[in-house]
Amino acid sequence: MVLVEFLMVVLVLAFLTFGAVDYWVVLAKHQYAEHLMHHYLQRMQVEGRLSSADEAALLNDFQRFSCPVSDLTGTYPRESQGQPRALRNPQDLEGSAVRLRIACRPVPQPLLSGRLLRGAAAGSDFRIVVGGSMLSERVTP
């Protein structure tokens, strides 16, 4: 009887320990992804768009911390897609905006304990999504 109680307590403690470590790892990766997103968003603010060199560096930076980019949606404007720079225009704030939205998949995916708490299926794909927008400070094309 004591052995059964011991195993139950060890199982609960292991679940809580791995869950806490898993949560901390995902939180740290999310924080670093936000930091990188703001870094490149500020570069976009000065340049008026995401340059091809910055886009390649962004993809490389995310790959370096084991969170490869799966999607760069909402990124406007991008040099790699031939889009012109967003220029500062106080009369058209929406046209002056630069936006960056990054979705990345952390490697390795979160542990089973996190899936048990969220109720997600084991094969589901966990992503970290960060994004923001700023007004362009670029005056000349």
C-alpha cells in the first residue's frame, strides 16, 4: 500500500516538475521571439520596409534559437516581394504603417504534460506567434 502511494506522489511531482520546466522553456522562447520581432520592426520603421538582407537575418536568428519561422504573414512592406517602401505621411497614418507578424515552431515541441493541461491532441502543432506595427519614419524613397 505504501508503494502505491509513493508511486502516485512521485507521478504527480514529476508531472508538475516537467510541466513547470516545459512552461519556462516556452515562455523564454516566446520572450526572445518578441525581442527579435521588435528589433526587426524598428529596422523596418527606419528603412520603410523589411529589406531582403534583414529578412534573411531574421530567419537565421530564429533558426539559431531553435524556433524556425513557419510564417511571415502580415509583413508589409517586403523588399523580397518587390513592394515599395512605406513613407512617413502624417495625413495617411494607415499607409505609413509597417507591420511584422512572425509565427515560429519551437523545437522540440512542448512536452506531453502541457498537452494534457491544454487538452490538445498529441499530433497538434504548437506555434509561437508575435507581431506588431509601427509608423514608418522613412521620408524619401
